[in-house]
Amino acid sequence: MVQEETRKGPWTEQEDLQLVYFVSLFGERRWDFIAKVSGLNRTGKSCRLRWVNYLHPGLKRGRMTPQEERLVLELHSRWGNRWSRIARKLPGRTDNEIKNYWRTHMRKKAQEKKRALLSSSSSSTSISSSLSLPDNPGVNFSPKSKSEEGSLHDKGSCSRDLDLVVKAAGEVSREEGYSMDQIWEEIASSEEVSSIQGYYKSFSPPMIWDYCSDSLWRSNEEDMKMLLLMGGGDLVISNYGHGRGS
DNA sequence: AACCGCGACAACCGCGAAGCT
DNA sequence: GAGCTTCGCGGTTGTCGCGGT
């Protein structure tokens, strides 16, 4: 038995096309089955992810709007890292997208706070010693990349409540180590208190995510088959957008 | 022009829950 | 009820493009 190795990495347009077609035939379930019969050399898991995060009709692409940003902050302060739950309240956005946004956004905030803290307490060594500066390797900030270590040269603006939270976080971290995520959580919850009150009450978007999945797609099924037969994949995929710069 | 830092996004992995036999 | 399979979630890593130096 010579089994081809399962493909990993970026999806090609052809793979997207195949996946879209087979999901249209069999629906959004039995991903292992779809992976098998489609001839895609992918795991069911990978197929599902690709569909949910990229190929699903009705996905919004592009930057988050200010409303969406506020809603993410609000919901995160309520539910924590329940990304899928948060995503259900943002039609067209995926949990992955929100998660990525959150990490980027909060990382930036945390870095700004760290810098603010350092500049405001340069005379005191107690707080700066709690942060994971290059010369303080013992503290659990666990940066995954150079970018997370933060540059000391940039300037950032910030609010008072954030200062308090990060200061408090610094106190704790001195005691026993404190993860970046925990600090971000604190930052977010303080932001929510200061700036987002009442927003959620006035914003309750329709849950199109809940009903768009099958019905929307099915209307295109015949078109899809035609395009496959005609070799018109480029057209279809361009409608979904494909990777960067589409 | 080359390099670097950073943001944005895609994709993988591990684990637990849910569903099925 | 046990064992197995499938699915979904959250965390993490990798890659690419862009702007600044």
C-alpha cells in the first residue's frame, strides 16, 4: 500500500474549487468523507477549516468596522476567549478572524502600556523588573516572536484605566509570573468599562450566519457545476476572493 | 536597494464534546 | 454504557506584504 502523503499548507484555487463543489453536493458535514471522495489530499479537518474560514458564502472580508471592534471588545469582556460564540454575534466574521484581530489589537495595547509604564516609572525599578525586558528573561511573558517583545522606541497614547490595570498586572507578575493573555484580558475588561457601556444594547445585528449557510449556497449549485464543466474556476474563486490581494 | 519590524491573515495542532454504533 | 468517529473550539505557528530606515 502506497499512500500519498496528506497535503498541508496553502490551498490552491483548484483545491478550493473542488471543495466548494463537493460541499455543495454533500453539505457542510462529514468532512472526512468529503475529503476522501473529493480527491483532495487533505484531512477532513483541513477541509472544514478552509470552508468555514474562507470559502463559506456570506463571509465579510476586509478590516473590522469600528462598530465591530467595539462589539468584539464588549463581548470578549463578557465571555472571554469564546471566539466562536463572539463570532456568532458578528455576521460574516469567523472565530479565527476575531481571534486574530484580538491578538493583534491587544498585543499593541499591551506594548503601549508597557512603554507607558516604563517611561512613567523610570526612577523605580520595582515595576520594570516585573516585565519581560530583554535583560529580564526570567518572567513569563512568553513572546512567540520578536514582534511581541516590543520596541521601546515607539510612542503610544493610552487611557488612565488601562494604566491602572497594567500596573496591577505588573504587581501580580512580580509575585508569580503572569501570562500575556491574562494581562490582555485585564486590559480589555477595563476598556469595556470605560468606553463601551450601552453600545451592545443598541446594536443587535440579525444573525444571518444562522440561516445563510445552505440556502445561499444551494442557489449557486447549478452554476458551480456548469463552471466546473466549462473550466470556469477562476471566475468562481475570484468571487470568493482568494488569499491576499484579491 | 536591501533589510527589518510589524500587522494581518491563513493554516495546523491538540483536546474535549457530541454523536453514532 | 463503552468504544469509536466526527466535529468544533481555542491556542499557536507560519507566511506574506507593506512601510520605515
